[in-house]
Amino acid sequence: MPTVYFVIPCYNEEAVLPETVKELTKVLEGMEEHGLADQKSRMLFVDDGSRDKTWELISSYHEENHWVSGLKLSHNRGHQNALLSGLMTAKEVADCAISLDADLQDDVNVLPQFVQKYLEGCDVVYGVRNKRETDTFFKRTTAEGFYKVMQKLGVDIVFNHADYRLMSRRALEALSEYKEVNLFLRGIVPLIGYKSDYVYYDRHERFAGESKYPLKKMISFAVDGITSFSVKPLKIISNLGILVSVLSIFGLLYALISHFTGNAVSGWTAIVCSIWLLGGIQMLCLGVVGTYVGKIYSEVKGRPRFKIETLLDDNTEEQKIPLRKDEKI
């Protein structure tokens, strides 16, 4: 039987944690009974600098439930970094790790199917949503549009897949070789290239608490994904510059012809509109270039992506650990 770790990033999740622990305990017990997980399997909750009682709950559940492990980061580092810290910790002790959210929107009843695919030889198993009926029209439209845009830009991304996936130890080792600071795991994992498969599921309503991805964060996440994996926006800027230059030449010719034929009409409307249009295009282009320069700035500094403050896991030798040399990633 494999050692399976559920890696669950948490940020202010005290409202949902009791039910999450209850449901995942049932799943792990059932998987052990059917030979899909051994006694060393765990649900690893990663506290990403929560401000509520999330870590206190994780610590208490660790004491009373042998399936529960906890990882506390020293500072809030964002969902992707928190998820990565849990995966890299699980890599040391697990045969495979499954990442999922704490809000129970991902259907936990399909977790055994992930492990079945792993036992059949898959190193990566993607959880893919069947439909988006629980989403609002705006969220459904923008989310599906995001995946289509990413694919148009040449990014190898799985449609309607978030971060609900299984990765084998071999795949986790490969993931650890990707050192970029600007993390977008949905784009990185497909680059690993090992044998993969899909598990389809229906996404539920959030059990409790509030979404940690409001519109502002969703837009920021989308921009990070696009600029981390495609330079096509820069090519679009180049093409746009060529187009505007060509149109400017035609405009200049029209102005000269009008001047010499005596048909020039005095007025400021066309001039003002042209100035505002070109100024807007220039500012937009500078913003896109600035985004890429900012990412280069972050990558060059090479700061650690996370710092572990406390690890509660019976499968590790130490309960409170400093970062090892290979964890400064």
C-alpha cells in the first residue's frame, strides 16, 4: 500500500477545518481498508500565515487524530508557495501527494480514484471539473476564457483544472527542479511530462467561510499565469507598434494631400483623439513590459519562496525544524 499525503493549504480556514478533518479522515480510513493507503498516510495542513485560530486547530487535531499533520509557514506567502511547501515536505516521506483546497469544494469522494490511477502507473493525475453550474455567469465565463486565452498563448494547461491533482514522488522530485519565484503550478506541472491521466468530478459549494480568491486576486493570478509562461504579449505589442506606425503613415499622407489641395479643415477633435489613443496604447505597452521586468527583478533576487516555522508530522524525526539546505528554493 502506498503512503499518500493530502496537501491542503490553509489561510484563515477555522470555520471549515472541523468538517474537512472529519471528511478526510473517513476517506483515509476507507482507502486503508481497500488497500489504497497505509498507516503512514496523512492529511498535511499548511498554515499560510493565518490570522485566526487555524494553526491552533491544526495542532489540536494533530494531537488527537493520527491522520493529521501540520506545517506552519513563518509568513504569508500566498496559495502557490504554501502548496509548494507542503508538496516538498511530502516528497520526503510519501509515495504520492494529492493537493486540494480546505473548503471541501473539491469532491473528496473521488480521492481513491486518484490513487487507483497512480497504481496503474500514472505519475500525475489531474482533477478536472465536469461542469461549472455552481459558478456565477461572470465567474464561469471569465474562468473558461482564461483557459482558452492561455492555450492560445501557447501554454500547456489542462482545461478546467485548478490545483486538485496527484503527483508521484518522481514527479515531485522533477517539480523541485523548477526554481522560478513566480509560481504558476498549473502551467509548471504539465511541463514535467510523465505519464498522466484525468479524474472528473463535480465541484460543490464552499462548505463554510469566505472565498480567498476575490476578483482582484483572480485577475492578479491570471496575469501571473500569462506572463510566467508566454512572451506572446510582448510580440503582440511589437505587432501593434507596426500597425500603428503604418496607420500613422497613411494619416500623414492624408494630411499632406489635404494641405496641398486646400481641403484642410481646422479643428482639434481629430488631433485630441489621436493623442489620447496613441498615449493610451503607449501606456498599455509600457505596463505589459513593466510586468515582465518586474518578474525578472523577482527572479534575479532569488529569495526563498517559503520559510518553515513548525512541522508536526509523526513520520519526520523532528517536530520543529529549521530549513535544510535543499529547502531554500
